[in-house]
Amino acid sequence: MADAIFEDPRLAAVYDALDPDRSDLEVYVALVADELGARSVLDIGCGTGTFAIMLADRGLSVVGVDPARASVDVARGKPGADRVEWHVGTADALPPMRVDVATMTANVAQVFVDDAAWGAVLAAAYERLRPGGMLVLEARRPERRAWLEWTPEATRQLVDVPHEGPVEDWVEVTAADATADGGAIVTFVSPTVFHRDGHRIDSTSTLRFRPRKSIERSLLERGFDVVEVRDAPDRPGREWVYVARRP
Ligand SMILES: C[S@@+](CC[C@H](N)C(=O)[O-])C[C@H]1O[C@@H](n2cnc3c(N)ncnc32)[C@H](O)[C@@H]1O
């Protein structure tokens, strides 16, 4: 079960409006389509489908998968969505395929808190890549402790959403625990208030901040070669972008 923020239909419907600046994804389109020259892509944790549709618009063959049905329903309703193959579920339940590139954008990699789930999604990506295919993922750097900035004061916003009216949301961290590998597990609540009718939905999320050495090790353990770890061009110093190859 994904978090309410992705799974609840009313929250999924306002997700894009509350986070409209997706210039972060242009970096990944350039990496996947231009630099790696992919013709086929599996987007794991596709959410409301923005990235999958951007790739399909470039003529790539795209499969998007996410366990949050409400988010995938939003994706299916977007212009260009008919050019993407959508799946509700986890990557390990996908049918066999041989794609050039698998992606996990917008810190999808951090939703896998326990090591078994993390290993399972890496294995699922590996199995669905062609030999020589690439896995591209991003993850926040734990040493930057981004969660210290996730306060109600710093994050509160009020957005006028078409068909919904004013919608307010903010973030509040409820726990941040260090892990033995030098990373952290952070839990936060993100309330959303629909001013039109006063309805409030609290979504709770937990993210794992794995250090670079842990992510590199888990990629190697799953059979990947780590080709490159680069600074995220849109968030320099805050995130790493991992590019790993299935030999
Ligand atoms: C921060 S959103 C990013 C969505 C999308 N990649 C984007 O760039 O907008 C994280 C996504 O991970 C999804 N997710 C949660 N658990 C997952 C799992 N086990 N496998 C794949 N995706 C998962 C959530 O449903 C959500 O859509």
C-alpha cells in the first residue's frame, strides 16, 4: 500500500498542482533519451506519469508502474497517456520485458525502507533490462539532512487548484532515526486541507536515506556494474544520480 498522498484519489488529483515545477525531469529525459540513447524505458514508481509521458512524447516506448492506483489513474487521464503502457503494482509483478533503461526518478528509491524490499526492486529492474541496459535512479544524500528543512513554517503553501479551489499543505517530521550504515530513516506527516469543504487528509510517509556507499554496494550485490555516480544537476550537492549497467 503506497502512502495516502499517492493512493488517495482526492490527493492524487492535486499532486501535480501542488508540485508543478518538474524541471527536475528534463534532466532525466536528456540523460535517458539523448545520452543513453534509450528506445525503451521502464519507469518504476511512475506516480502521476509526468516523466513516462515526457519520454513517450519523445517517441520512446515506455512502461510505467506504480502500486498507487489513484496516481496511475491520474496518469491515464493525461494527454499522451495512451502511448504509455501503465501497470498498477510493484515492479516484481510486471511481465517479462527487455528494456534499454529502467528509471526511478524523484527519490522513488527512498520509499524502499527495508533491505529486502530494496533488493527486490533492484532485482526486478535487473531482470527487465536487456544485457547492457542501464538503471538510473536518484537518492538524496543523507549527510545533507534535508529533513531538517521539512518544517511546517518552511513548507506550508496555499495553492489555488482548478476544480478544487484553495488547497493548503505542509510537512512535519515526526521521527528521524540514524541507521547503522550512516544513513537515516525519516517519517513525516503531510496534511492537506481542502478549504472548499474543510476536508483534511493526513498522509504519513517514511523514507530511507541510504549513503552512497550503501547504494553502490546494493547495486553490486544485485549484479549491476556502477557506471557513474553524478551530482544531480538540478539539485547540486543534495542528491546523487546513480547510473548502473546490467552486464
Ligand atoms: C515521490 S513519488 C515520485 C513519482 C514520480 N516518479 C515522479 O517523478 O513524479 C514516489 C512514488 O513511489 C511510488 N511507490 C511507493 N511504493 C512503491 C513500490 N513498492 N514500487 C514502486 N513505486 C512505489 C509511490 O506510489 C509514488 O508514486
